[in-house]
Amino acid sequence: MNAEDRPTWLSVDLDAVAFNFHVAKTAVGDSCQIRPVIKADAYGLGAIPVARRLRQEGVGGFCVALVEEAVALREAGIQESMVVMSGFSPALTEKVVAYRLEPFLTRAEYGLAVSQRVSGSTVVPVYLKVDTGMGRLGVPLDQAVAVYDSWTRFEGIHVVGVVSHLACADDPDNPETDRQIKRFASLVETLRQRNPDLVASLSNSAGIMAHPGAHFDWVRPGVMLYGGSPLYPHTHWQALGLRQTIHWVSHIVQIQNLSAGRSLGYGHTFTVQRVSRIAWISVGYGDGYNRHLSNRGAVVVGGVRCPVVGRVCMDLIGVDVTDVPTACAGDPVALLGGDAPRMVALDEMAQWLDTLSYEVSCAIGQRVPRRY
Ligand SMILES: Cc1ncc(COP(=O)(O)O)c(C=O)c1O
């Protein structure tokens, strides 16, 4: 660390991301391709470094949500096949052609609209996205075959595959997943009578780990690559054999000795019950350390779990380090990650916030430098 650097950063363990990729690989077997989902800056870890690391592991391409995410990756030299899952509209066709992207087409009218924007001998590879139960994006299941047939008549597009998304795969007991798999499998069978080379993709991380029948030709893991359990709280990340990939580190700026009965922070929401040492740490909601962690979160100082006390500020949090008598200004603090068994896992912070690990890592702000 340079003396002028703010002592707060996100350390990203790319080897752990690669390790988690191989957990997915083992689950799906050699006949199924993996196209990691690196949208939203690889869930906050950094899409370009993650892509550069994972391309060494034998990916079948990458998935992003938006055309601009794909463009940034292309401009960084990522040449693998690039699927755009949800942020495509025909007005973006020129960019899709220029950057050799493969969009999911989610509406029937998009086939003609894209084909009309393509010139000369250019052919855009597209995926027919079908709604098999998510009720979100996609052509309705009962129209999918007719839409496919109409799209095969248009010049300038080539339907390379059919895709859908699972709604309830994170809950292994939810019967909807099997129903979705059956609907999708039946559609794939029908379409393959028209084109035996058509490829099919249905699974996210939860489908990969909990539903072998949902694997088809290629899968789209996101959260599991980054160390979050896609089956939380039913199955924890350790039980899936995943590794934590991020360590969010900060440092103690100052320690306050407070006598019993003193209150601290904005709104005085915490009053110390004993003579206490309160460490102020250089992180806050301006960095994505969620304000709902006020009087709820915990960090690790000197190998000891210490509670967050008082309100999370924009640039600082207070932590009770009374039980770590050696703690002093300048000491490191693990906000996320750290060493087992005291570590704060992504899923645990998500649980404190009543959310998912996805949101925790995505929320870590750009003010926090990433180190790889
Ligand atoms: C269409 C689609 N496929 C795959 C994924 C990856 O999901 P997960 O992070 O649960 O593996 C997402 C993420 O939201 C998605 O929207």
C-alpha cells in the first residue's frame, strides 16, 4: 500500500473464481459447455480480470446483460463468444454486428426488426428466448415454434439456439423447476426436428448444482463463481465445495475510549454498557457498506468477531473492539472474507441484510479499489 492510498480495498481471489468454475464443470460434465455470467462487472468483482482469468479454464464464451457491457469486454481484448441476455433491442443491431455479439431475442417482432437492420452477407447469430415459467422476458411458450419458423425465413439472422431461465431453482423442493425443465425439453425436441444443431441453455448456478436434468448444451453460472451459494439457505457454500472469492479489507482510523453510558454516532443509536474501546473504520455506505448493517453487522479484528455499533456513516463505521485489547489504529479489519472460522461470508452478510449475496457484492462501490 502506498502511503497516500486510502486503506480500504477489495481483494479478489481469481484463483478461487477459477476453482468455483471447476466446481460447475464437475457438476455438468464434459459434454456441457460453461459460459460464465459476468454481467454487472462480474457481480462487482471486475468483469475484465474475471474474464481474463476464466478464459484460461476452457469457457465456451461469456454472458452479459447489456450490449455496453459486451462492448467494454471486447475493447479490453476478450474475443470469446459473447451472449447478451437481457439488454438488447433491435436499435442496437449495428453494435451487435460490429462487436460480434450474440443476443437473446426476447420478442417475436425482434427477428424481422434485426434482419432489416443487417446489410450485405452479414448474419447475426441469435438465440430464441422463451418464457417457460419465469414470467419475465421471452416469447410465450405456446408461440415459440411459430416464432422460430418465422425467424428461419429471415435473411441476416441465424437462430443458433433456444434458451430460457429458471424461476425457482434456488428452492430444491419447488416443483416448478421440474415443470419448467419438461416444458423446455419438449420445445427443444420439437425445434431439433427442424434443426438438429440447435443448442439449448436453461441453467443458472442453482440449476447446475441442484437440477442435473436442466443442464442441456451449455449453462450460465453467475453467483456460484463468486462464492455465493445459489441454494442458500437450503445448502451453504461450503457444502457445495465453493470458495470465497472476495476479501473486503479496511483499517482502523482511530480508537475512542468511552465510559459506560456514553452514546455514539449519528442519532446516538448505541449506548455502551461498560467501559469500551470503539474502533472507527475507514468504510461506509459511500463504499457500499450497507447502512442497514448499523448495530447489526460484524467485522473481524485480530481474529475476533466484533460488532458494528451505531449507525453506518458515509465514510466510517464504529466497531466495538473492547474484547481485542491489542487492537490499535492502523490495524487491518476484514469486512467480508477473512480467515476461517471467523470469516464473514458473502451469504452471511446477505442474511444480515435480508437479501442475496448477489446484491452484496454488486453493491461494493467503485470508490473501493479492486486488487487481484
Ligand atoms: C438469464 C440469466 N441467466 C443466468 C444468470 C446467472 O444466475 P446465477 O447468478 O444465479 O447463476 C442470470 C442472473 O441473474 C440471468 O439473468
